[in-house]
Amino acid sequence: MSEPQRVDPGNRAVRRILGDAVVRHALSRIGLYVFAGVMLVFFALPLLWLVLTPFSRTPAYQITAPSFTLHNFRVLLDNPFALRSIGNSLILAGGTAVLAVVFAGTAAYALSRVRLPGRDALLYAILLLSSIVTGTAAMVPIFLMLFQLNMIDNRLALVLVLTGGLLPSAMFILKDFMDSVPKSYEESARVFGASPLQILRHVVAPVVRPGLATIAVWAIVQVWGNFLLPYILLHDQNKQPAAVIMYTFYDEGGTPNFALISTFSLLYSVPVVVAYLIVNRRYGFRFQGGIKG
Amino acid sequence: MATIELAALEKTYPGGVRAVDGLSLTIGDGEFFALLGPSGCGKTTLLRTIAGLEEATGGSLSIGEREVTRLAPGQRDVAMVFQDYALFPHMTVLDNIAYPLRIKRVARAARHEKARQTGDGLELAELMARRPAELSGGQQQRVALARAVVAHPSAFLFDEPLSNLDARLRLSARTFLKRLQRELGVTTIFVTHDQAEALAMADRIAVMEAGRIRQVGTPREVFGRPANTFVANFIGSTPMNLLPATVTDHRLLLAAGSLPAPSGLGARREVTVGIRPEYLDFSATAVPDALSGTVGIVEHLGTSSLVTLETDGGPIGVVVPEEAEPAAGSTGWAVPRPGRVLLYDNETGDLLPT
Ligand SMILES: Nc1ncnc2c1ncn2[C@@H]1O[C@H](COP(=O)(O)OP(=O)(O)OP(=O)(O)O)[C@@H](O)[C@H]1O
Ligand SMILES: [Mg+2]
């Protein structure tokens, strides 16, 4: 606070204005912190609920200080679909992630290396269309198509549909990574006799690995939370993923079974968090190409 | 080990740039051959066309006994070192060096053994576990060389491998590279825009301009008898003196004096006289058959100095030994050494036979 010292002590008006400024500054600061505090509580409460309620004797909407119990997990294990649905989610998410990385990776590599007229326009068009193709508007056509192909209740079909929805964005992001791989890496491998597939496996893929990992986790998160597509395309409860099964945890009267829902929610969030932590630890998340040697 | 033969080789880029314009050239087995020329003359393009990274749009190319014009790069049995070295950033030095063997499906243990041996020979033994990003420029260059050596190709192609090194390292790398090539005896094409590098290292040099070769010869030939004014200008650390002159009977008349003319040129003809500053001797007293002028700038080159004589026909450079530098402003005479005066045709710029 060196400002007031420079002011002529006799000049009261200036002093008052400066004093006002300080007060206003302090008030706005206080306001900011109060706002941040409220927001924090607002977002932290659900998380708190998520962590505390599974261990509560009387699980409900309220957050109660836990009178600790593991009984709720007993209920979860007794439910015939709960654990299996997590397994189903893992299969769907893993399958989609693998396919998305392989297809988007190869497509992005090709798009980055081959000079096609109108290539960028094509890329943007695909990106734009993709939000339509797997958006709600396309649900009926997709259902009808798979129905006629007799592929309802087919997990592979669902994985393909999910992959298709993710590909455009994945390609778009990965192309940027591919563009940043110096051509001389590949040319040098080519002169030594490496085939295109070998170049992709030995050189390009390892160099863009942070990008591939980002896409994989992103795909997992997308599939994990997807309710509509699996709900429409999988009718067998034994095949349905967690996001769909969760909606069955209500009793006949329509009241939620809190013991089941709270524990299930906790279990449901663990794999995504773990996937995120692993990838973030190893590569850090990046949506831009750029290679650290 | 192989000879490399280019026959009317041509590369026109899709945009219409003719970067290699019908080159014919034979590079001998085991030869260290330099491609020299100003920026944009097509050196890199030529090298890449030989490697197969660019497809030739005309002519043919053979390496050894094989015609390779249409073969993929991997089937041409050459190894290339790129200007940026193109080391794989995610592999250790050992894996980088062993990479060509991995492609040839050599077992892991065997290829690592071979890579270690090669690396030892290039003073890389301590660095085998590092990644390229953890190496200095000179070390990276040696890794790139080791990777090329381990491939055991019939020809090496180097694209300005020394240009990323600092001046001092460049000198030692020159010697190193030349010794390595000599020991291995592998035919080598070496691209550079540094004429000193080409003169120092190459068995033969091709000087290129705009996709064409202007002269092919040993460093001695290219330096001592440039085939045209382009090469004369390009080669040499001090530029060659190129002075207009008129031929009369037995004399060359220049603005700065007259010199004896070689016979058989015909009378009354305009030519350009070329004399390297290194092939002129300085005299502070008047002598016959010399060019005279006023001493202008004196530049120190180390063991000698470059003296610029201001004459009526433009400046003339003369190299004088150290401690024999004349004072600026005095009058001096430049005497060509016997047989060192070259005459160029004014129209074509070509060397006239003398
Ligand atoms: N991919 C390309 N497409 C079109 N023209 C190109 C391409 N690569 C190079 N050229 C052109 O071909 C000519 C020769 O280029 P090249 O890279 O072979 O020159 P260079 O002799 O290696 O130059 P430098 O010493 O600067 O490396 C240049 O005019 C350049 O603009
Ligand atoms: Mg070049």
C-alpha cells in the first residue's frame, strides 16, 4: 500500500476516494470468497453423499453422519444384476475404447499423411455430422437398422455403434497429434525397409501415445455414462451395463432402494476415476499434439 | 558396396518445380561423393530421389548391378542420415541403433550385441541407455551414423549431417566421418552447401545449380579449374577475381594492366579472366605482367591476409602471407602465378581451353 503515502496529506478529497477504492476492493474480495464457498458446497455435497451414504445405516437423500456399516454392500452383492452390470460396462467401455483408438488412430494417420483435395473440409463435415448421427435424432433409425439385422441384444453391435459416434471427434483430435510427428522419423524407418504397418506400430504410435491414451480414457468415460443407446439396444438384463441397471434399483412403489443405489454409485465411479488417474499420471492429458522427446 | 548410376534422372514436383533436371552421373564403388550447391538447387531432392523417398519422374537409377528406379526405399539397400537425424524419441540409443536390424528380423539379443559393437566404435558405449533428447548434437549425430552403419547398406546418403553442429565440432566431425567412410569403404553421397566441407571431405564433388550439374571433379579440379563462372564464384573461401578483358595478339588487356595471353584464342575477343586470390602474389614495386591498384581493405584470415586492390576495373583480391601486409593507400601489383590464369567465355560462362 504505497499509494496513500504519495498523496498530499492536505488533500482530503483524494484521500477519501482512495479510501473508498480500498473498501470497495475488500468488499469485492469478500463477495468473491463467499460465492466460491457456496459453489464449493454446492458441488461438494453430492460427492460427500457419494462417499458417505454407502456406509450409512439409514441411507437416504440426506447426508447423515455415518453410523458405520457395511450392510449396504451385502445388499449390493445379493442383487443378481449389480456386479454383472459393472462387468458389462467394463466390456462395452473397453471394447469401444480399443476400437476407437485403433480406427481413429489409423484414420487420423492416413488423413494426416495423404494429401486429399478438400481434406480439411471433409474432416469438419464428419465432425459436424457425427453429433447428428449418434444424437437422439438417430436413435430410431439405429434401432430399426439393428432390429432388422437381428442384432438387438448384441454387445458387439452396440460397441460398433458407440465407436461410430466417437470416431469423428477422436479422429479430429488424433490428426493433430499425427501432424506433429516429424516426417523424417517415418522416412528414416522407410529407408531401413519398414512397412507402413511397422512404421505405425514402431514409430508413430509410440510417439503419439499420450494422444492415444487420452482418446482411450475419453471413450471409456463416454461409454460409461451412456444410458440411452444401451437402454435401447440391449434388452437382456444380463447384458445391460451399469448406467442402465441403476434405473432398476427402485422397488415396486417407485421409491429408490438407497442401500443399493448408494453402494452401486460408489462402485460405478471407481473405474473411471482409476482410468483417469492412471493416464493422467503417465502422460498428462493433452488435446494438442506436441512431442516431448 | 556398389556404384551408383544416374541416367537422365529427373524429378518434377507436382507444382511444376523441376528440382532435378536430367542428371547423368556415375559414382564409383567406395567413393565419397559430395553434392554441393546453393540453397534450393535440388540437392536434397536428388538425394531423396536416390533413396526412393521421392519418385523419379524420368530417367533411371541403378545401385550396384540393380536397376532401382521403381523400387521402394526399403529395397534399395541404402541408409540415409537426415539433417535433423530423425532419431526415434521414444527409443533408447541402443534400440535406435538396432532398429534397422529389428526390421530385418534379427533376434533381440543378436541385434543388441551388434548395435553395441557399432556404438562402441563410434564412442557411444556410455550412452546406450539414454534417449535422444538426453544427448548433445554431436552425440545425436553419431547415433544417427551408427544406425546407418549397422544397416550395412551398399550406399550411405547423408543430407547435411554436420550442419546442426557448432563450428568446432563440425571440424572434428568432418575428420571423423571421413575416417569412418574410409574404413567401411561404403559408397557415400554427401549433401552440403558448405564448399569448404565438400573440398575437405569428398573424393569428388558435383556442383549443382537449379537442378543441373555444373561441374563434376576432384576437389583439386573444382577448386583449381572451375568449369564455369558459376562454379568459380561458388567454390573457395575467398571469392575468385573475375575481371573483364579483351584479347589482342598475345596480350590480355584489363583495366588494371595487361597479361600475356595464351595462344589460340583469336584476336579481339571479349573474355572474363578468373584468378583466385590465393594464386596471386603481391609486389610493392612495379613488375611486368601484373595488375596494379591502390591497397584498400586488408582482412586477416589467420596465417594470411586478404588484400583488396582497388583498380580501374573493380576490386582485385590478393592473398598475402602474414606480416607482409602492405599499408593501406599504397600502390601494389598483383602477379598471377604461372598457369593459374583462367579465361571464361563471356556468353556461356564456360572455361575456355588454354
Ligand atoms: N515437396 C516439394 N514440393 C514442391 N517443390 C519442392 C518440394 N520440395 C522442394 N521443392 C522445391 O524444389 C527445389 C529444390 O529443393 P531442395 O530441397 O532439393 O533444395 P536443396 O538444394 O536441398 O536446398 P537447401 O540447401 O536449402 O536444403 C526448390 O526450389 C524447392 O522449392
Ligand atoms: Mg536440402
